[in-house]
Amino acid sequence: MKSKVIGLTGQTGAGKSTVSHMIGEMVSGTKIIDADKVAREALTNGSDCLKRLAKLFGCDIIRDDGSCDRKLLAQRAFSSEKNTSMLNEVTHPWIIARIEELIIRYRSEQCSMIVLDAPLLYESGGDALCDCVAAVTAPENVRLKRIIDRDGLTEQEALLRIKAQHQEQYYRSKVDFVIDGSLPPDEVRRQTELLLQRIKRGI
């Protein structure tokens, strides 16, 4: 039987990674694809993606050692809707192709379930790879603190990332299930269990 692909999306800092790890604990043999990690692969030394981004956002986003200055790239890419769109147009096709490769590999290994943790699931077209999609949401003040603590950003830098994403209603209008990532861990776990029950019933 083909492994189901569960898409997890929502705004940055809402708690997607927490939910994906909970699913991994609840369903033995689950494989998790972290789209942010895949995106970092796109920016490795000498990659075509990085070269194209340097032409758009400045050669100084490439450090002397050839690595990407991700903080500088983010400052420029998230400074306007136009710049964010340019970033996505370059990176999304590469990321989706890599995710498809991983899904094929994991399905060949007959894993129980595949979780695709992707904040830009719909924007990249990654939802087409999923059997169902859940969104993890949280109020802006909660996400702001988490992003600052997690990524070591200033409040202004964190707000740039938040403002570059859709409002909560965007996700609610598209997904099959919503989890409130601002709730206590036990309640998030309960909602995650409900999601898995719904998936078993075919959503």
C-alpha cells in the first residue's frame, strides 16, 4: 500500500516541527521531509540556485568561502513582495523536484507515513504531492517570540519574515485540518491524534 503524504503548513513559528515530530512518535516508521532543510540544500556552495540568487540580490550574499549569507539574503528577499516572489521563483522548482525524489525513495522503502513540513506548501505547488494537508497556526505575538528565540533574529528581522507570509485565514480556507500550535503541548498532542484519526478515516 502506497505511503500517505501528509502536508503540514502554516506560518513560521507556529509549531509545525513540533507537530511533525509528534506524528513521528505516534506512527512508527514515519519519514519527515523538512522543506526548510531541503531549501538549505539549494543554497549550498556553487549551486545553480545560489548563483542565480546572487545575480538578483547581490554577489555579497555569497561569503568568501562560497557559502550563502542566509541572514543577508533573507533581509533582502523579505523586504518586499516583489523580492519574495523572485526568491520563490528561483528556489521553489528545485525544492519541489528534490522533495519528489525523497517521496519516491521513502515510498520504495514502504514507510508508514510521510510528513512534508513546508511553510510555503501552497505557494510552491507542493500540496499537489500530498494526500491531505493540515495547518499549524498561532497568534503573531507567540510566533514572533519563537522566531527571535529560535533563529537569533532581531524583532525587526523576525517581523519581516512574518509579514512576508499569509494571514491565518489563508491557511484555514485551504487545508483539511487545523491545529492550534499556541496551546499547551498536551493539547497540541491531542489535536495531532485527532488529525491521525481523521486520516485513517480518509479525512
